[in-house]
Amino acid sequence: MKPAVMIDIETFDIVPTAVILSIGAVVMDMESLSVIHDQVFYQEINKNQPNRTTSLSTMDWWLEHGNCPCKGAAHLPQALKDLANWLPEGAEIWCKGTDFDTQILSNAYAQHSLFAPWKYNAVRDCRTIFKTFPLPWDTETTHNALEDAKNQAARLMTTLRGLNHGK
């Protein structure tokens, strides 16, 4: 079975050119339907990212909610390389929606003349599963990329275990 990774990012905008503030990821074992908590990736990124965008509404949102990962030291091109080097080869990439995290990351990889470390057909959407098979409880969104990736992975594994029991 292919390796699977849940990815979450925090940004200063909601469009593909958004400034990326942090990247969090965790490996999931799709056979045992468990999260591998010791196989994680997390980097906070320097917000000085030429040719990437910010939106006033998103920046205001961070001011209102707090916990902004706005003081990162890593430079975006290096963070992207580090993520690519960390990802298991051939991994399926899971996100909460396919039109945000991977779209923004793919745009950043292209901007820095790097190849996105996943195939176009290896991106999976857990939001559809969560909406189709809602749980009686919901994990809280912390707006910390790593914690959100872990929460989304745990919720996905719980949902898939429930579906497997129904076979």
C-alpha cells in the first residue's frame, strides 16, 4: 500500500499565490488506519516572500484569533525542499480540500522552479469524507499546521475504521 501523508498549511491569503506561514504534515498508515505520530514535519516560514500575496482580511483574521506563526525563520524555497525530502516516495497527499493546501504549495514549488513532490492524481480530499460520513464529535481547528494535520489525520483514520467495520 502507498504511504499516505496529511498536510496542512497556514497562510496570509487564500489564493494560490499566498504567503505560506507554516507547513505541517504527518504520516498515516492506511493498512492499520493509524496516525504515525513520530513521523511529522513542521516548519514555520519567514513571511518575507517576494511575489507572494497577503490579504488584509486574512491578516486581520490572524490578529483577531491570535496564534499566528508569523515569526518563522525558514526561507520558503528551503522549506519546500525540506518537505519534498521528508515526504515518503510516492505518497498519497491528503488535505482538507484539494483547492487550498496543495494548490498553494504547488504554486510555490513552481514559483521557485521546483517540482511539487506529488503526482497530480495522488492528492486526496478528506473534507468530502468528513461531510459524507460525519462523526458525532469534531476535532477543533487550532490553526497550527502540525496540530491541524494531526487532528485531520486522526479524524480520517477514525472515519475509515468505522467504514471498515460496516463491511
